[in-house]
Amino acid sequence: MQSLAMIDDWPVPTAAAAVVRADGTVTGAHGPVDRRFPLASVTKPLAAYAVLVAVEEGALELDEPAGPEGSTVRHLLAHTSGLAFDEHKVSAEPGTRRIYSNTGFEVLADHVAKATDIPFAEYLHQAVLEPLGMTGTSLEGSAAKDAVSTVNDLVRFAAEVQSPRLLDARTVLAAMTVVHPGLDGLLPGYGRQRPNDWGLGFEIKDGKSPHWTGASSSPHTFGHFGQSGTFLWIDPEVGAACVALTDRAFGAWAVEAWPPFTDAVLAELRSAAG
């Protein structure tokens, strides 16, 4: 795909990107796709997927208590537990505000570890990484932000999410469906969104603007971006996903570069589909 070469013009030392369709076909790749990059918050969809495996295995339930009083596993996945961004402080009643929370995912990982008697990094490896052949991926700290991976590995994950084998398709549909609709909140790097829609571990575009995806991305687009200059989006309306990893922290350069890149990728996909 010619559009992927646009990453060569990004003001970053190194970048790699790829596009994968719902059937697992990689339609294009560019850059060092086997290089390991810190994912930052693109860690969260991987962690969320492992949590959902634990739910399907019966180790825990989405609506069982977890985190602050009144909060559940579902609240933690959807950033509605009331926990603050990066500290063990309750800033709101569960279900009343969308507070993007690294702490919430760390609490969630501890909850899974206790329920399964397996350290969360190992559970993630056994439940998601190993079955998908993601040999270049590891969780090296916080379940919110400390995974390291490659474009090739994340392509495998994006193919799984689009055509799930590790989870029931209905579970994945729930993950990409808004939890607690209508809640406002801050989207890091993009300010207050009204509403700030989120599924189970995946951010949902809906009508958000500005946004890190493209102007032509469908409202059903879901995924995540990371402060290490990384993103993964899945657009069900075009039946494809895109992964881009860099080694420059997210900033104004990404706000400017990512949306036109995504629009170019989508235009090429739609042209190929006729």
C-alpha cells in the first residue's frame, strides 16, 4: 500500500506500520515491522483482551466488585470506576464520569492475578500472546502502559479482534460497544469529549473531534493510541485495521500527522474494494 510510505515523512527517528484485513490478510507493511517498540497505552487493549479471556474462562465476572466501593470489572475496563488517572484516589462515584485511569488497569490486573493465582504478565502471555504467536511481545511492568511489541505481532492481535478465535464474537462485540453511554471525559492529548465514549478496554471514535483517527474513519472505529507515539485502530466498516509504532513521544507532530495518514490508508482500502 502506497499510503503506508507516508510514515517516512513523519518527524520521528523510526516508524513502522501495517494494515491487516478481517480475514488476516496483511495488505501492506512498511518500515521495521519486527522491531520492538514500547507501546505505552496501546498496552491496554492487550490487557483488556486477557481480562475478557478470564471472564470467559469463569475466573471472574464483568459485574463482580473490583476497585473502589461500588465499582466492578466492567467499570475498570471502561474507565468509569471513579479512580484517578495515575493515583489510588477516588475522584467520582462509579459510573458517573469517564476518568481515563492507568491506576484502574493496574487494579484490574491485580484483581485478575488474585482470581487466577497467576501473575498478570504471565496470564496475558498464556491467554493472548502465546496462542496468537506474538513472540516479540511482553508485559514489562504496568498493565496500563508497559508492554513492548512489534508491528507484526500487533497485526496478529488486530486480526484476532476482527475475527476472534480466543473469545466469543459476542464478547468482542461488547468490547467495541459503548459502556455507560453519554459520559463526558478527557481524552488525553485531545481535551474534553462530550461524550467520551469507551468500550471494554477500547476507545470508540463515535463523533469525537478532534481525534487521532481520520476524518473519514467511521464512527464505529475503535482502538487505542499511546503516549510513546503508537496506535492501533480497527474500522469495521472497511473491514481492516492499521497499526503504527514509532520511537517518538506523542505530541503536536502526531496530532498533525496521524489523521491524514489514516485518511490516505482508508481511501486506498476503499478504492481497492471498488
